[in-house]
Amino acid sequence: QVQLVESGGGLVQAGGSLRLSCAASGKIFSPNTMGWYRQAPGKQRELVAIIGSDDSTNYADSVKGRFTISRDNAKNTVYLQMNSLKPEDTAVYYCNSHSRRWGVEYDYWGQGTQVTVSS
């Protein structure tokens, strides 16, 4: 079975940094894109950053210049380096894997990790 496990969340002061990790295991088809999403209390889930199999990236405007997504395919791991954190970054962060094989879409999600940024 496919499993995505996030780690690295925690409590940090505004202006600080955190690095999130997502380790994937199981039969995930390649090529795949991976991404980080977040959901704050009372708000919809939103895309934070995505990275393709060719290491191309895309970011939400709110995090551009502050967050960096990367992947290590040998380790089946995706990272999110978060710098200059703001209170509005507080949310549960989820890791996602998306792939397509034989016309079928495959999406897998981690359980989430809490990030709290204090003023």
C-alpha cells in the first residue's frame, strides 16, 4: 500500500524557519508530481507548491520567495523549506503525490503535520 508520512512541523516565531519532509513508500507510479497543500482553520485547502518529475516548480503567490520545494527521487522524499514564516502560514500541511497510468489518475495524501507561527 502507498503511504505518505509528513514530519517537521512545529511551533516557530514569526520570521523563523521550518523544513517539512514527506517520505513516500509503496507502489507509486512514475513520473509523478508531488506537492504541498495546507489548510488553516475555517479556510479551504490551498496549494502551496508543486514539483514535477523534471524538478520544475510552481508556488502560490503568498509563499513565493520564502518557500522552496525540492525532491529526492532516490529517497522518494519531498521537502518544503519554509523561511520568513508569518502567522498567516499557520495551518496543517499535507503532502500529495499525483500520477497517471493507463488513463487512470492516482492521488495519495499524507496525514498532515501542524505548523504554528506565533506573532
